[in-house]
Amino acid sequence: MTDPNLAIVVLAAGQGTRMKSATPKLLHHLAGVPIVSHVLATARELNPAVVLAVVRHERDQVADVISAHLPAAVIVEQDHVPGTGRAVEQAVADLPPDFSGDVLVLNGDVPLLDADTLRELVERHRDSGAAATVLSSIVPDATGYGRIVRTPTGALDRIVEHQDATAAELSIDEINAGVYVFGVNALRDQLANLSTDNAQGEKYLTDVIGLLRRAGSEVAAVPVDESWKVEGINDRAQLSEAAARLNALIVRGWQLNGVTVHDPATTWIDLTVTLANDVTVLPGTQLKGATTVARDAVIGPDTTLTDCEVGEGASVRRADATLAVIGARASVGPFAYLRPGTVLDEDGKIGTFVETKNSRIGPGSKVPHLSYVGDTTIGRGVNLGAGAIAANYDDLTKHRTQIGDEVHTGAHNVFVAPVRIGDGAKTGAGAVIRKDVPAVALALSVAPQRNIEGWVEKNRPGTAAAEVARRARSAQEADDGSQRQDG
Ligand code: UD1
Ligand code: CA
């Protein structure tokens, strides 16, 4: 149910200079999802009447990601006046004129905050009747954060930014989490009074708190239970810490859901991945994007799957796969590279040092060793000998290799595409298949072997091999002589 009295503003207009990145800060990923999208997902869980997202730096890129994640979000452009206060001022101007409820402001760079914490904050705000309620946190290292300044009796007095704080204020360990609920009218009134007279020359949203209090309104700060939930991401060190924190939660969630994870510290699972009961994930494994794994499959060690579908009971060891489908009970690796468009049907095998791309390997078919299978369709019950190469590229364009059912190819074959091998056919070792092979035929393309007797002694005189040849010849001659005498 929508809460008609709740509007959410997501602040996403900052420059993110501390990331030192060509990518906008809020579009860096955490568990496979852009930072800002985590915040949008939490916002949506609260069912607000409206979500407004304020953008400015790299406006198009950021707005595209926001709209893709939450199409209903209203995109608000921040003008040249910098600061979180200005961002909220412009968002509030875009609220429906008759809106008289509460405005929940979320920093776009605080991705681990959960909806339950926010629900409680909104409830506290509404129960107390305060004009503003701030989420705070006691942190071990408050560097960079705004500090919560309380009166001697413990009431919230104001927020001071790190850059503007006195030495005494810097020693305060309660920080502003960047999450606030305001009554819209009180907020509107005080936004108009913000100045840029501070260390950063910005309109600080945080100044609204002190202004409200000076105007006689009640304001409150509510500490969050666990400080990691409100950690802001400003640089890449904080990004990796938050990513590790979130990953630990994701791994634990799957463990409690029936997935065996041997080593949570080296297992990375995106938020967008789905795992069934009794999946086993071995150390050094990354599961990314839209990957799904069915029950009883074993993934890893040392495996990266991106946007893959893995069937029941399959095994994938030391492999790297993207946009691949791995069928039930199929086996992949160790040391396999599955590129986009690979479909390995049930009970199939892609073995050691095998690369595949845009290919279907039919039920029970095996590509066990040292092969490249690109743009190839393979039927059922096929075995490709070691060292098979689908030569799919003729310098101009790609062609397909089509292999029927129950085909067995010899070791070290080259299939020069476009080419077809019919059902039940066989090929000899070292064959270069340039022409179609009919069903159930044997294809040989290599010239018959010729042995030239005595070649080494004649052509490599003085070598150890020639000496071996000479001794063998003498022994043979002596043997022939004695046989002649006996006879
Ligand atoms: C802000 C708070 C600080 C708090 C901290 C919590 C202010 C003035 N300070 O500091 O008290 O402890 O968050 O993480 O609010 N943004 C805009 N427009 C702007 C500037 C920023 O939309 O003009 C957005 C950013 O994209 C970001 C968020 O607001 O998502 C916070 O901005 P940031 O510059 O990171 O603020 P902090 O210095 O971390
Ligand atoms: Ca920040």
C-alpha cells in the first residue's frame, strides 16, 4: 500500500571526487548493482507516494540508471548552486503542491541501509511530532562525517560538518548518517534560509536542523543499532569495505537457505544471483549477474560465472563462463572457458583447456581435452577427440560447423567451416575436414604414412642416432650370416 504522506528524496547529484574515477561515484557497483540502485530499492520498499532523485554531475548516465531501476522516479536537476541543501530545495519544489506529509531524505551513497531501519525512523518521527528526525550513528572513526552536536541535556542541537568543526566538535563520535525525515512545511521554510557561508561554500542540508531548533521547532537524532548500515561510500577503500560487508550478508543468507559455502571470505555472490537448495560453492568462486544454479550442483573452486544457468547436479570446476547454459549433470573444467552462447546439454562435458563460444553441445556429448569449439552445433552422444579445432573464421566472416549424433572424431582434427559431419560418422586422427562427411562414413584426410628404411644412417652420419642405426644393422647382418651357416 502506498503511503500518501511519504515522499522520498534520493540525493545523487554530487561529483564523487574522492573516487577519482571517470565513472560517476553512484554508478560504481556493489554486489553487481550500482550504489544508487541499492538506495532506490530500499526507497521502493517503503511504498512512498513519490521518489524524487536529484542529479547533476554526469546527469545523463546517472539518470538513465535511476530510471532503469525505478521508472516511476521523478528526476530533478540540481542547478549550479552546490550542496545537499540545494539538492533538497529543488526536489521539494517538484513535489505535488498539495503534498503535506513527510519527506525522507536519503544520501545516494549510503547503500547498506535497510528498509526496516527507515520504517522505524519514520515511525519515531511521526510519534514524536518533531519537525525533523535525523538518523545518527556512533562510529569508531568519524572522519569526514557531520557531527551530531547535543545540548548539555542530550537534546539534538545542530549538525556541524567535519570541515567546519572545532577541535572539540571533531572529538564527537556520533555522526549524521545522511538520512532524515522532515515535515514538508518546516523543511520548506528553513531551506529558504540556508546560506553558503561555510568551509565548502555549499548549501548544507544539515544546517536545516540548527535553523529549525533556533526557530523553536523540535528536532531529534535517533542512533542506528549497527553503524555499518549507514557507512557512506566516498572512496574506493570504503567501496570495498561495504562490498565485503554486503557480500558476507548475501553469503550468510544463502547458507541459511540451504547452500553450502565452504569459504565465505573468497566467495562473491551478486545480489542478482539465485541458488537452489543443496548447491555447493567451493572457495574462490564469483557468481555474477543473472546467474542461476539448480540444486545439487557443485561450483568451484576458482570459478567465475556471469549470467549463466547451471542445471541440477552439474559440476563446474576452475572455469570462467559468461552467458552460458550448463545442463543437468553436465561437467565443466577444470580449466574451461565458456564464452557467450555456449549451451552444454544434460550429461555433457566440456573438459580441460577447452574454449567454447556460440555453440550447442548436445545431450551426453563430450569435448574432453584441449579444444576450441566456436559456432558449432553438436548432436547427442558425440565425442570429439583431444585437440579438436573448429576453424570458424576464414578471415572475412564466421561459419558454422555442424556435427550430427553419435559422431566420434579422432585426435587433433580441424573442422574447416562451413562443414557438416553426418550422424554416426568417424574421422581419423589428424584429419582436416574441409568437405562434408556423410552419415556413418569414416573420413581420412591425411596422406598414408610412408617409412623410408635406413634414412637416418645415410642422412645423419656422425650422430648418436646414426651410430644406433649402424649397430642395429651390424647385429642384423651377423644374425643373417649365422642363420645362413646353420641352414
Ligand atoms: C554528508 C553530510 C554529512 C553526513 C554524510 C553521511 C551534508 C552537508 N553532509 O556529507 O553530515 O555525515 O553525508 O554520509 O549533507 N549531493 C547532491 N548534491 C550536492 C552534493 C551532494 O545531490 O550538491 C549528494 C551526493 O551525490 C551524495 C550525497 O548527496 O549522494 C552526499 O553528498 P557527499 O558530498 O558525499 O556528502 P558528505 O560529505 O559525505
Ligand atoms: Ca558521502
